Amino acid sequence: MPEVIVIAGPTASGKTEVSISLAQSIDAEILSCDSRQFYRKMDIGTAKPTIEERASIPHHFLDIKNPDESYDAGQFETDVIQFLGNYFQRKERIILVGGSGLYIKAVLEGFDDLPKNPEVRNRLNETLKDEGLSTLQANLQKLDPEIFLRIDHMNPQRVIRALEVFEITGQKLSDLQSQNSKKRDFTSRFFSLNPNREELYARINNRVDLMIKAGLIAEVESLLPFRNSNALKTVGYSEILEFMDGKTSLEEAITVIKQHSRNYAKRQFTWFRKQQNVIHVDSDYSTQILRQL
């Protein structure tokens, strides 16, 4: 039976390098499962694989949407399952790589058709406008702490969607997702990279500095027509927009990006460690994973 090999882990843990090495070793291609790398023109701030890396191994589900287009985990599930049906006619394995736990689960287990209500959504957006994201984050952390850890809760769209489902159904999104796993026509193995935390935080800080040198500010400037899109209300972009608006200095913006990135990595550590059937790899990632394939 065809197999999906998941390479997950916190931001800046080296998933791209590991996935390319593995793909070359086992004759597989790579499917991106990063909820921000779907978007065109968002390259530096999302640490998207370089042109050279993408040329070495085919990558799928990168640059498939414009920043002002919505794209949620349910849509991703539908598109990926359709894609895999064709892909597995020519290859036996694919590597699913990313740190977005919600999207990984969407592929491996699937979602029920979750309800939508424009009135509830509009009201939550009004709360966002009037009281800020912190109010919605606090509500979600209280109502559904598991989903709060799983999603990028710096992204208002993700927070609002989880709260919308709770208000409509009276049930936690995390519970609804875990009730009925869908039958898949493939097997899977789930590996999570588990670097030393202090070393990871140093990598994060260095990567942010490299992003600035690589032109993150110019990238954000080019994205100004999309500044109100949910895709840009995320780490690395929202802080630079604050700098551009004169609300903070560049030095302060860089410091906050590093802090928010480390906070996100901490939440990813917590969530991946709570998952069942996950193989945690502490060092020499490619070699250790290859031995188990």
C-alpha cells in the first residue's frame, strides 16, 4: 500500500533539509504542509524552500494561492487526497513536511464537514476589530486548549474559525476532529524532529536575522496590497507592518519576531509530544529516519 511519511517538528528545526535528503534516498517527492507556504510572494518570511532546493526534488502545494485567498485545512484535505490519488499511480511514497499540526491531521485522519455561520463569523470579526486578537485567543484557550496549541493562534483566521465551530455546535473543534478518522488508501509513519531547545532558539534567532538580510522588509512592502489579508497577520509579517506604520522601531520589530517565533516553537514542541504514534527523532535525523523506513 502507498505510504505517506510525515516529517514534522518545530519551526527552524531543519525539516526542509531532512525532507530533501530523504526524498532523494527513497525516490519520493515532497508535499508541503505549511499553512503559510501555500501563498505566493510570501517566500522569505515563511522560510519557503529555495529555488535550488525545489529544483533538486519536486515540491507540491507551494505557491498555490494568492495572499488574499482563503485556504483552510478542510480545503487542503480535499485537494491533497485528490492529488495523492494521482500521485500514487506513479510513486509508492511521498514525504509530507511541515509544522502545521492541524493540516497534517487533515491529511492523515480527515475532517467531518464542519458547519459555517456567516453571522457568527461576522460577530467574531467585530470582536477582533473592537477588542483585539488577545481577547479571542483567551476565549479559545479557555474553551479548547488542545486546538489552541495545535493551530497558529497568532493567525486571526484560525482562531476565529475554531471559535465559530464551538459557538455553532457547542463542541470543541479538537473533539470533532478526533471522533471519526476517515479511512485512507495509504499507510503513514509520523516522524517529529526534536532538537535541543536552546539550540533551536538560537537557530530561530539567527534565521530571523538572515531573513532581514535576505530582504524581508522589501518582501513585506511588495505585499502591502494584501496587508489586510489573514495570511499577513502572522509572525514575521505583522511585526514588520507595525514597523512600517511607525508603531515600533526595526530593532524592536526584529526582537518581537524572534520572541513570537520561539513562542510558536514551544507550542509546536508541546503539541507534537502529545500525539500518539509519533516517532521522535533527537539527532542525526536523516540517518535515524532512514533506518526505520
